[in-house]
Amino acid sequence: MLAAPNGLDIPRLGMIVPKKVIRTAVGRNRVKRLLREWFRQDQGGNAGLDVIARLKARGNESVLKLDFLAGLGTCKTCVLSRTSTLT
């Protein structure tokens, strides 16, 4: 996961789900739908962030959700610490 401040009041999500990791289009679309939903549910604390999620390994949905939310939390704290030291 990568994150950066975007200067807007809304969070934005970018996703990279390679064909080498998930072969079928149906599977890739399902993962993207799940990522969008989890991002939307946790949207309150993400205001002003651009987040890019890249899937590197295959896993089941519960592991994917835990990894995504943990990465999102880590990115939020990292961006907040970087922006607070700049101002």
C-alpha cells in the first residue's frame, strides 16, 4: 500500500490487481469490489488521502481484509506523521 495527501476533502483509492496473481477477470473484479467496500466503510478517517493498494499474493478474503485494513492504518499514521513534521 502507498498513501499520500491529496489536498482534497475526500479520499481516493487506486487498485492494482495483476493478472499474474488472480487469473480470471471475475476473480479480479471481486477483489476490487471488496477493496472498494472496505475502503468505503473506513472512509471517515481517510479524508484527504490518496491510497494505492497493490495485490502481490493470493489469499482468502479474511486474510486480504486484515492485510488491507492493517496497511491502511499504517499508511494513515505514516502520512500524518510526515505532514505534521512539515508544518
